[in-house]
Amino acid sequence: MEPSATSVKPVFVEPGEAEAQRSDNPALEGSRGAQNLTYPEGVKNAVRLIFPALTAVVALGLSSCASETETATATAPASAAATGAEAPSATPLPPQELPRGGRELFPEYRLVGYSGLEGAPGIGRLYGDLDAKGAEIEQLAKQYKDGRKILPVYELITTLVVGTPQKDGKYRIQKPDKLIQRYLDAARRQKAILLLNIQPGRSEFLPEMKHYEKFLKEPDVGVALDPEWAMDSDQVPLQAYGNTSAAERNEAAAYLSGLVQQYNLPEKAMVYHQVHPMVVDQPRQLEPHEGVAVIQSVDGIGSPGAKIDTYDVLMKKKPKFVHAGFKLFYEEDVATGQVLMTPKEVLKLKPQPEYVLYE
């Protein structure tokens, strides 16, 4: 059995390195397919650090994979409109608000949260006593106010990439509604929002999002797309970077926008995590969509200096309407970089992150 690649992050690139790689190979621009890349020695060290936990995660996921996938297939909501949403009702729905008030995320709020999955301590802190974890997030978030209100985030991995093909050949496991509902209930007790993290394997983002439509109709649920695990039909997780095109990101945002309009929802967060320039094609071709706050979250493992350098590189091609995000790793950042960046250091980044995520 091959371990999951869920939390293995390639080391951060130096400024200009990724730009040079792309400019030297024009065929990469606009490509949907995953890129075959060599993982450097730093990543191999990170893999050795987390393989015991990952093996346990995969064993846990595969043991329940068949029942979860079959149940999910049987209960997946049907879609009527082109976007996957049902036909609008005749009676307009009353406007709904965010958990801590208002209908827009930015610039009123800064989002701060944990990511993870129940039974998988190796891929994030969001497991176990969720009320206690919510209290931790609340205390941590106080250090990120800097003139804004704080909105806590629970980023739950709902579609988990695995290194072994499943019955449908998609290299991913969809977590059951019962688990998602438990996390949503906990988020609501904390007046937080829930983000459904999607690692699609050989599936696609839009079908995975539609699978969770019953939750995305809610006013306090958004998505976090993980394109490094969006594999092409001949690619295997961990052996190559995944990749997402502007068209895929635009159709995902359009789908969310349709739900916002149909159900009179507050603004929804759509995060896309980015570990390397190659995993997000055509960054400037992403378009704004009404009711959707798009967040580009710089993701990866490394020392503070390497993380800052990569953030600077990736922010250069961020569309102006896209909000900045930043991710830190409690264990892997320290193991590879010796120290975790402080909230004060994170807030000094330019542009200042509006979403800060801890794994």
C-alpha cells in the first residue's frame, strides 16, 4: 500500500527560480496536466518525518473508503442548472449573514484557522476535542487583529487524496456527511466558518464541490482547493505536482456565486492553496465572481526566510481582487526551518495576509 501524499510539501523555491522554470518551458503555460517534477532532498527529509502518521491516515481512510464512497454516491444531491444549483424558488429568500455579522468577509474580517481531519493528527490540528481547538484558534487569532475583527476558520479535509486508486480510479476518498456535519456544528458553536478542503486526486474540483452542495448551500461554509493534488489521468499523487487551470478555478467560483445568488447567502470564501508556481496556471486569467471572496494561500514547508521569499514570488502574479493568505506548519516548519514564524512576522508580509492557516 502506498502512503498518502497529503501533507508532503515540496520545499520553497528561491525568488526567480520558478519564474525561470516556467519561462524556459512555454508549454507549461495554460497546461491542465500535472507536471512531472523531481522532489528535492529537503522534501525527502520531510517525507521521512511524516510517513508514520501518513501511513496511519491512509489505513484509516481505506478501511472506510468503500462504505463512504458508496454512501456518498447514493446521497449526492442532483443539480438542475448549468452551475449545478437547483432552479430558483418563486419566493425570494431572506438575506443571511456571516456567523459574526455582516455579509462580506473583507475588509472587515481577518480569517485565522486550523486545518485537519478526525483521526489524522499527522495532517493538522483540527481533530479531537473540536471545542477546545476552537478556543485555541480564538486565542491565537487575537494576535492577528491589527485593526480587524477576527473570524475563526475550521478547514476540514473532506476529499482526501490517497496514493492508491479507489474503485472509481480517482485516488481520493470522500468523507461522509455525518463527519462534515459534526465539524459544522462545532464551527457554529464557535461562530466560525467551515471550509471544505478538496484534494481531488484524479477527480475534478467542480464535481467534488457539487458532491458537497448540501453543505455549500449553508451561509457559513466555503471551499479550499488544493491544486497540487489535482492530478491528470496518467499522474499519481506524490510522483508529480498536480495543477489547476484558470478555467477550472473560474467554473468553481461561478458555481459558488450561483449558490450565493440563489440562496441569498453572505459572501463565500474560495481558497486555493499554492505551493509552487506550476500548480496554478494562468494566475491573472482568474475572474471576479459576485459573492465570492477568492483567497490565494501560499502553502509549503521551510524556514522563515524561504517562506517569505516564496510568498513574494507568488504574490507578484496575484490578481488585484484576490486576497492574500499564508499557511504555517507547527511541526514541519520547525523541523526544516528550526523556528515557526510569529504573528508579528506574518503581519509584516506585503500584502498583509487576510487568511492565516495553521496545520
